[in-house]
Amino acid sequence: MPPFFYARRKIPAQKTACSDAKLIGRSKENNIVKLFRILGLSIVVAVTGCASNSSTQEEQWLNPPMAVPLQANVQYEVQVARLTQLLQRSDLENDVRAKMHFERGSYYNSLGLRDLAQLDFNQSLQLNPAQPVVFNQVGQYFTQIGDFDSAYEAFDSSLELDPANSYALRNRSIALYYGDRIPLAIEGMTRYYQENPSDPYRALWLYIISREAGPLDAAITLEKRYQSRNNDWGWILVALMLDKVTEEQAFKAILASSRDNNVLAERLTEVYFYLAKRHQIEGNYPAAVSLYKLAIAQNVYDYAEHKYAFLELTKIFEIVRAEQAEKAKQEQQNSEAGSSDSQ
């Protein structure tokens, strides 16, 4: 077993009352980062006061399992340098130049340099607009920065050029989910799921989206799909979501089966994201925030779970901020009422 340790302790639960052409996206993303910095230290204290009443005990890690965070791939950096040099040539055909911009953008994406990737993708589309794969990448970028209308437009363009593009169908459905267009998101994700019902990740995302319309029905349906599962590793994530296995059992299975650090980082990114989502659904925001940060910390930039963890954190911060504002408003009203009574 790799030299990672997992420890847990029981802590009595406290009873509490309780979005070049689109560079504007960079400023939006910077605003998100600033929001994390401002609220990052206070989130645990803030959301504790908004947790639901509970008489059960909660679990907390002493040492959560971690892989060595993935580092920049030297081969990718070499390819970026090579393509940058080739793009300086003036004798390139537009199709060739467009392909090079897409390739360099893909390498930038894998290195976590999303804004540079987006610049290359935009230049590639300007040279050759008939590229469904590039539109799909652009759509993911807009989803990450919360520019959902631009994301829908990009995914629609991808699907118009290639109606069989399953990735664009999935990513558009996820963008619709984060953009609060649930019926359309369910319709798209249902189509995506039906293409391969044995895929646990499709089942998971369909559950996550469908529960916005009906939590109980979504859980019952996911339970039935889990009972018909195959041996795909991803079903352990479904088991976690359904509380069929303990967190300790899931992490032990991951550590025992992931001898390679890259595989370990990838699996931890997934398990931390979906475990965070479960805690978020349950209203346990402190645990969800910590787990989303752990999913991000593995540096698996290509994974949807890494990309969308930032969006989930933003959603939690917005909920907490709204609850704090409502609480302050209520306290002010109570104070004014008390002053009126004393007169």
C-alpha cells in the first residue's frame, strides 16, 4: 500500500439553528479567486451556523489521503515551445495553423493554463470555424467562468457540426445544470446516459441533475442502476453517493488499487468531488468546501471534477453569503422592533 494514511475520529455533532473576444472571462475568474480569498478563512465559521439540526456524530479526517500533486508535464512544455516556434512561420496554410493553435491550446489546458488555451482555441476557430472539438473546449471554458450563455452557444455549434459528439452533449447538459436550466439539463443528460447505461459516471451526473427536480425519485432510480452495475471502478463513487460504503472503505479500496501516483491523483480527484457533492446535498457545507479543495489540490486539470469544483465552491459561497445577509437583516428587524416596544 502506498505511504498514505487515513485516520478518523468521532466528533460530537453540534446542534445548531439553522460567468482577444472573451477575455472578460479572465476578470470574472479573478473575481472568483478574490471571493475564495475573502471568504476562505471564514467559511467554516459562517456555515456552521447554517447547518441543520443533528443529534448524530460526524466524521472528520486527521490525515486525508493525498497523492503527490501532479506536476507540469515536461513533454507538454516541449510541445508548447515547438508549436510556438512553428507558428511564427509565415508560409503556413490556414488549416494547418488552425490545427497548431488547437494542439497548443490543448497542451496549455493540460498544464492548467486555461486562459492561454482559450486564446489559442479562439484563434483556431477564426482560421477554421468547422471544428466541433474546439467548440466543445471553448464551451467548457465558458462554463468554468460562469458565462453560461456563451457556453450554450459553443456547445450548440459543436453539436450542429457533429451531432454524434457525446462529449459536447454531456458538457452542455452540465452547463445547463450550473446555469439553473434543469429541465433542459435533464433532457440532455438522459440522452447521454442512454448511449451507455453501464457507465457509472453517466449515472452519477444524471442523478445529480435529476435530483434538482425530484430528490427521492432520483435516488430510487440511481439505486436500481447501482444494483445492475458491472465491475467498472467508478461504481464505488455511486456507492459513496448512495451511502452503500463508508468513506474509509472507499479510500482503502483506492489506496490498495492505485499503485501509480497519476492513477491515485485521478481517483482521489473523483472521489473527493463526488463525496463533496454528497455533503453539499446534505447541507454539510464545511465538509463540502474542504473536499472540493482536496479535489482541486490533486492538479488533475483535464478532469471535469477538477474544473467544476471551482463552480461548486462559488455556489456554496453564494449560498452562505445570502444566508448571512438574511440573518443580518432579521437581526436588524428584531432590534428595530425591540426599540419600538421600549418606547
